[in-house]
Amino acid sequence: MLAQVTPLETQTPAAAVIGRSAQGLYGVEMAGKMGVANEKLGFDAGQQTDWVQMMVLVRDHQDRSAFAALFNHFAPRIKGFLIKSGADAAMAEECAQDVLTTLWNKAGQFDPTRASVATWIFTIARNRRIDMLRRQRRPEPEELTWGPEPEPDQADVIALQQDSENLSAALAKLPDAQRDLIEKAYFGDLSQSEIARITGLPLGTIKSRIRLALDRLRHAMQ
Amino acid sequence: MTIKHHPQEATLLAYATGNLPEAFNLIIAAHVSLCDDCRAVVESCDAVGGSLLENAADVAMCAESLERTMAALDTPQAPRPPRTPGILPAPLHPYVGGDLDAVKWRPVGMGVKQAILPTSSEASARLLRIPAGVAIPDHSHEGNELTLVLQGAFADEGDHFARGDLEVADGEVTHTPVAAPGADCICLAVTDAPLTFKGWLPRVVQRFVGI
């Protein structure tokens, strides 16, 4: 298993998702209320659904139940994120759907040793937003031609996911003024020169982890 | 390959947050394609975005949204075959229609050639091809300019810039990079200052006003 042990992981993840769908907890009518559903199920911080495993199911088996779980969790967040970034509701809705469709199409490019599922989805949403709002493409770095590995070391996956959670905790502890500035940058409200005022982002640990993962991938290639 | 000259961290953060003009996005994407250190910085900045997304207040999707999306799902794309590494990093390919041999160079004097890339108008991007020993033209500019070496090298005020190195200059600095001996120096240069010539000027005038 990839992340924290939860009671549901005694089943296969797909079965767990299907089980929950059957209970209506992941149904469309619950979209946007997943926070409530998660609390009822005890899926709050520390007991999260294993999104990496859901991604693997989508990637390897085109598993539609796993896709639905990802959609119901992330699409309303993407929509909320985009509305906060200045998009209108219709555009945010369309964009969130596009992002999840891209997730399905490009699941093979997700590398859990370098990004959490939320981070990977953020990058897709950011790019789609630039496409839609600015009507221009956003150049992306060249993909590492040899990555991601199909079966990464689980210890690396867990370590990266843990670093992502630690990063969230560190962000939550920042002084309000600093966190506001960071949020404004990510919601598209800051110019490049204003962004230069952001200091002290707690990136050290996760940056080192990603750097090591890149080294490992390059080494594996040689 | 050891890359010694990098963009400022604020520029990488602005790239991750989507706050750069297209031309600057292009040069950062090209540098990151060659530089694992900066790739790690950008991807860790992405992780902050992931954290904000995970904790964003959710807004309910429309009814039927999941069904409509699922109904439209297709067979996922097969992974692209690995690309043979060339001179131009992949992000540049759509802008020139291929690798180096697809670039449509235009002479600008002193043996220097350039190709302006089609980006949004807030900033401009161009490829420069400079013979050894020739100065990179007109670096006494306004605004911010980033220059990324893709082939060969140039020297500037005692610093050496080779493939992957990115020089950062603002309007305050007057400097004169000179292409190093060896192969033609090929750079990508972007600036948020207006280019001193516009497309409608006759070519003979362009030659005198430089770039």
C-alpha cells in the first residue's frame, strides 16, 4: 500500500471505491459535499483516500470508478480554485472537466516520486487556465524522456507524499500576511515584481526530495 | 553538463504560478528542460499550488457533470516515444516548427542572424545566431532581458556562459556579451522591453537600427 494505512485498504482500492459509490457517497449529488462525506467517513487529515493508488488504477486499468472518485474529490476544488482566480462559474466548470479529462488521457505521465496527485492536477489546471483566460499556450519543460518509472520504489512515493503534507502544514503556520501574498500569487493576482517580495517559502525539504528523484531518474537512464 | 547561471528564484516562482508573459514562460521552460536544479525548484513551487488546490473551498459541479465527462472519455494517449535530443529544447519546437534546421534566420548585420518567435505581445522572444568573436547586438536595452545559451558560448565581464546557462540583465546594466571561439553561439533572448524595430519598417532601416 502506498500511503497511510486506512481501514478501507483491507479491500482493493477499486473495490473500496465501488463500495462507496454504491452507498451514494461518491455520487454526483454529493459533488461539492465531499468535505462532509469525508468527515463522516473519517477521511480527514491523516486518513486520506489513497489518490496515488487511484491514479495507478486509472493509468493501468482505465478504471472508471477510480476516475469518478478523483473527479468527485478534485473537480469541485478546481472549480473553487478557478473562481477564486477570477474565472466565471461556467468557465471554471468547463475548465475543471477539461482538467479531469486530461488526467485520464495523461495518467501515464504522473510521477508520484515527484508530485502529489493534487500538485499534478494543479499544474494541469494552471495551464488550462492560461489557455482559456489568455488564449495563449504555456510552454512546458521537456518531459524527462525516460520517466516516470512504471513501478517506482514505494518508499520514494511515500516520502514524497509525506513531504507534500508537511509542506501544507508549514504553509498553514506562516504569518497571515505572508500566506495571503502566496495565495494571491497562485490565484493569479500578483505581477512578477510583486512575486519577488515573497520570501521564506518552506520549500527546502520537498525541493531536495524532488532533486534526488530527478537524479535517480537520470541515473537509471544511463 | 554543469550549468552555473540560473534565473532568479522569484522568476521560477512566477513561472510556476502562471504569472509570466508567454516569452518568459518559453525561456524558463527551455532552461528547466536543461537544468535539473531549476526543475526541482519549479516542481516544489508547483507543490505549493497543489497544497492550495487541495485546501481550496470547493464549489459544486453541475448535475450530470461527471456523467458527461465520463461519457466523453476516450482511450488514453499512448506515451510519446522518446525524442532524439537536438539543439533546441522541446518547448521551442512548436515556435520554430522543428529543431535548429527549421529556424528561419534573417541577417541583422555583422554576420549575426535572428529569428523572432511568435509569442504574445507583452514580451518578445528571438533566437540569435552569432559568429565567434562578434558581440551580441544591442544589450543596452530597457526592461528585463534573459538570454539562454543553446549552442556555443559567450563571455561577458569575465563570466562564461555555455549551453544551459541563463544570463539575467535589467535595464541598469550595460554589458557586451561576445560570442566565444568555436561554433556559432546560438541563444534564446527574451525581453519585456519593446523591440526597437517593428515588422513594417523597411529592411534597410532595420539593418541600421539593429535589433
